[in-house]
Amino acid sequence: MTRGAVAHLPLWVAGLALGPATVVLVRAHPAQALADTPERAVLELAAGWVLLAVGLVARLRGPGNRTGGLLAAAGAASFLVEWANPGIGWTSAFTAGLVLYAAGPPLVAHAVLAHPAGRLGSWPARGLLLLAYGNAVLVLGLLQAVVYDPWGAGCTDCPGNGLLIVASSGTLDALGRIGMAVGAVWPCALILLLVRRAVRASPALRRVSAPVWGAGGAYATAVVADFLHGLPRHTLSNDPTDQQLWLVQEAALLLLAAAATWPWLLERRTRGALADLVVELAAAPAPGGLRDALARVLGDPSLTLAYPLADGRLVDARGRPTALRTTGGEASGGDRYGRAAADDKSSDLPVTVTELARGDHTLALLGHRRELLAEPRLGPGAEIARISRLALDNERLHAELAARVADLRASRARIVATGDTERRRLERDLHDGAQQRLLALVLILRLARTGAVRPSPEADEAERELRAAIKELRALAHGLFPTVLAEEGLASAVGALLEETRSSARITALPTRRLDPAVEAAAYFVIAEAIAHHATTVSAVITDDRLLLDLDGTRDLGLLRIADRVGTLDGIVTAPEPPHTAIRVEIPC
């Protein structure tokens, strides 16, 4: 038990003792009480005590939350309506009853409006309670007490009024008229405020507080009816209608006490789910498994988990980029738990990004439905940050490694693409530059020979050498990057390769449609290597968005070079044990 609870222990004992004292009072003078039968007296005692007990437990569970104290005060005040009983025989108790007999409804309204955090949270709620307390304690209580003379009003059985200053029946009647009218109006405003709060609340808050709001609305409805019934006589009484309405109020108080325990049941269920999460995380889930586990616990299949990298990028558990964003967070114990840090408007669905951090170091960003953790005091956000910290660290490191591997693969792909581009440029330069100059030189030499007086063996030899140089240059340019591959595609380029190399390899299948230039370049490189190493059969088919190359009969083929080339496109090479005569290459396309 906390020090605050110990300090308030006498108040709790007094509140509990108030119940039996009230029962003794009403049983001594049942004709002038609302609980005029033993059954009603038991109901009155049960309603007050249950509210007191629930308030005490709530106070112990959350010492900083005022809801528990308000519930307990409402339970105690429910007994005071009987203390304005003329047969009480005790002046100080009767005077207290005159001042506080109408204090129960404002305390109930305060507890309902403050649920679950113990704070009102809005100026309309504060203004409403100020009106309710002022009307109950000041107008119907203190101000009427200072002008009410029970003996002068004909109540010969009443004890003395300890607050009487000047007896005035006219002032008493006017105050009663005002108090009863206001007492019938402010509960209506309370009902409207509760409806407005229910409509505007997040699903998380509505799931927790809706039972309390419903019970509070039922109680307020009975209070309105009671004050409207007493409005013509300007006072509350204990006639049969008043007693029936009082029974409804007592039943509503029991419902309110039961509704106040509903969040505890939700919390217990949540803790059970978190315990399951602890067991699941202890098994070291595979990358992405933490997201799946959190999605099950939080009940949000769309949940996204992202990890920040040192360069500012965000990646998922497999190192793939994600578009979640954040603008900051707030502290929660040892971990900073940023609720509603940012709304990701890049998606069609409303997504809130919550930051999970240790100290000043962000572990991960949690993308979820906007309302999922809108009330962090109601949800398991802080517990999730603590329970999953080790798994978050593990998966974050895996995500960083996967992102670095992806960066390395992308870098290799850029290097290969740059190399292909440069070879394409060199091939074009050789074709359009040096090769054309050599052809022009052959033409000039032929013209010179035609105009010569006699044949020149030296000129004939020079022309043969020039033609040989042109042929070698053309082969060199084609080896750098065949023009036909860029212009007509893989099938035409492989056909031209077979003609130039005079290879006996048999091509059983080639794709007829154009592929991505990088895929065509990698496939051509593989087929050219296979043909250069005496391949007997080559086939290339597209299956399930993958280009499958089957190479048979090769000898001494450099698998490492092929693996490096297709690896830049996430391709794989499969080969049997040496001498690797049958090879399969898969390239995503």
C-alpha cells in the first residue's frame, strides 16, 4: 500500500462506516427515508459500499489517478441523501445532511467525466461540474440551510439547523425553484457531453470507457427525472415516484461500479497477450517475425515495423526501403515512446508512426492504425517497447546487415551497368571512328592502285593488312558490346554470334520478346562464355518471371565470372560436381 493510501486510510474507514450508520438511521425512521424497506436498505448499502470498494482498488492500482477517489466519494455521498431525515435526532448530522444531500450526482458526474485518466480534459466538462457542484452544495445546500428553520416550517420532529442565520421561507422557496431547475438541466448537458465524447473518442478509449459512460448516462437520466418530478414543489422528497427513481439511481450506481472494473479485465487480457509475446520472442523469430508477433498482439494486421539507418533511410526487417516517417517522440520511463509522432499521408489508410527508443537512440518506428495507440495509458505500448527490446535490437542489426548487402548488390549492378554503357560507347566509337577511317584508307589505296602504271606488290600487301585490321577491329567492337543486341535483342545477337564464331552449338530455345537491357546483356554474356567453352546445347526460356539458361557440354567454364555477372541481378548459378558439363543459370526478369 502506498503512503498516500495509508494517509487517506481514515477517510476510507469513515466512508465505509457511513453505510451502516445510514442503514441504522433509515431503519429507525423508515417512513421518512427513501430506503423504507429492508430490501431497499440492503440495496442502498450495497451500492455505496461497492462504489467505495472499487474506488479503493482503483486508488491502489493507480495512486496518481483521481478516478478511484471520485468513485469512493460518490459511493459515500450516496448515503448522505438520507441524512436530511427529520428523525435523525442529531443536529450536526442533520445539518450536514441539509448541505450535502444533493452532492451525490455531481460526484458521479465528475467520476464519469474523469474516467479513465482521472482528468477532465476539456473546459466544457469543467464548466459543467462547476455548475453541478455549485447548484448541489451552494444553492440547494448551504444557501438554503442558512435560511431554513425546520421548526418554523412545521417540522416539530426535526433537530435544530446548526447553520440557520435568518429564516426566510420566500428565499428558501426561490432557491429551491432555481436549484431544482438547474438540477434538471445540467444532467442533460452531461448526457450530451458523454455522447459527444463517445463519438469523438478513439476506438481504444471508447473500448475502455464506453461502459462507464453508459452507466453514467443512465444515472443522469434518472436524476433528471427526479428533479423534474420535484420541480413543482421546489424540493426533493420521498414519495413513491421519488423512491422508484431513487431505485433506478442505485441500480445505475451498481452498474457504474461494475463498468469501472472493465478496464482491469482488458488489462489482464493484454498482459496475457504480452506474456505470449515474451514466449514467442524468446524463440528468436526470423526476420519479419517480430512484426507478425506485434501485429497479433495489437490486433493490427496492417502494422509496419521500420528500422532507421545511419544515413537516415528507413528499412524493414529484410533491409528493404520503407516510406514511414517521424517527427519526434516523447519520454516514457527509460524508453521514449512517441505517440502520434507523425501521420504518413503517402498511404490511402491513416497511419500513425510511433517511435520506440532506448534513451536517445531510436530502435524502430512502428506504423499502425491512427487510433491503435491513441491512448498509450490504455495500451501496451510501453510494455511492448520493454519486452521486445532484445528482439528489436536483433532484428535491427539484421536489417542493417541486409540493407548493406542490398547496397553492395546495387553497387555491383551499377558498376556492371556502367561497364556495359562504356563498352557500348567504345563499340560505337570504334565502329563510327577507327573502322570508318580504315575503310576510307582501303578505298584510297584501291583508287591509287587503279591509277598506277604498273602493279605494286607492296600496295597489294598493304590492302590485305588493312582488311585484316578492319576484320579484327570489327571483332573487337563486337566483343565489347554487339550492336545487334541493343538494336534487335537477345535472339538476334546470339544468332549473329553463332555465325561469327562458326560454333557448332545447338540453340534449342530463345525468348522472342525483348527483355530488360541489363537482363539481355547478362544472358548474352553467359551464352557467349558457354559457346567459347565448347557448349553443345544452349537454351533460354522464360518461366515465372525468370529467364532460365541451360548450358550443356561446356568445358572449363569460369563459373565465378558467370556468378558475379548474374549476381548483380539477383541471379543464381546451379552446377553439378566437376567437370560442370551441365549448368543452369536463373536471372529474374
